[in-house]
Amino acid sequence: MALLSILRYPDPRLHTVAQPVAEVDATVRQLVDDMLETMYAAEGVGLAATQVDVHRRVIVMDTSEQRDQPLVLINPELTWASDELRVGEEGCLSVPTIYDEVRRHARVRVRALGRDGQPHEFEADGLAAVCVQHEMDHLMGKVFVEYLSLLKRDRIKTKMLKKTRDEQARQR
């Protein structure tokens, strides 16, 4: 397994729409394993392939308390979403240290393939529902800050660009 590099907002590659996975083969399973290792190392609860510059419809997540219940979603699709909406604070591994309020469906039903290529369907609420919707947005080329006002987005973009410049200067 290998740690993958996570793209940081406002990297334009984060806006690439992911393509469906045609076959769950050894390459896709390796990607899943690497994504899980990367997500756990970064202390995240979800990671979309788009965030590691692989533009395939693959998500990994683990919202369990013990961080021992990984969930793999290949070619995920929402088959139902509740009318009830909830506002909650979100963060993102591609936008480190930034958190803000986002409105999401309170409950969702998802159909996807697992790491083994077999289809499965489940309902999610709470953090799991938020995580699924957040990561599926990534597959569509959308970052959570796009739900925020233009003013907030511009401030976050400036902060992220400065942080990247500072890190690059320290590496020289």
C-alpha cells in the first residue's frame, strides 16, 4: 500500500468529473487500499478518488468511532434522499483547517459496488449521510466550499494559496 498525495483547493483538478469504473480489477482494488491508507493517515472520514488525482468513481469512508469499519463505494449512486435537510459543519482533506456549515439531506440511500465488485445498497444518516454526499460531490467536481458565499470562498482560496506558497518556500 502507498500513501497518496491529496490535492489541495483551489487545484483545478478537483473540478474534474470522475468517470465510471468499468471493471473492479486488481488496479481498482489497489487504488481502494491506497485510498484507505491515505484517508486513515490524514485522519479523515472519507476520501474520493478525485482528491488523489484519479478521476474514477471511487469513494472510501469510515465514520465509525473505532475507525475500523471501512466502506468502499465504486460507481456510487444516490437512489433516494430525504426531504428533511440538516445543516452541519463540514471540513475536507483537500481544504485543511477550514470548516463551515453546509445544508445536506438528513438521510440517503446509496447503491454501489464494493471492493469485491459486488453490488450493495444501504441507508445512511448522521455523519455517514453527510460523508456520502460530500464525497459524491467530489466525484462531480464540486468542493464543499462551493456551497458557501463568494466572499467566504475567495477568503478560503486566498488562505489556501498562501499556505501552499509558504510550504513550498520552506521546502526550498
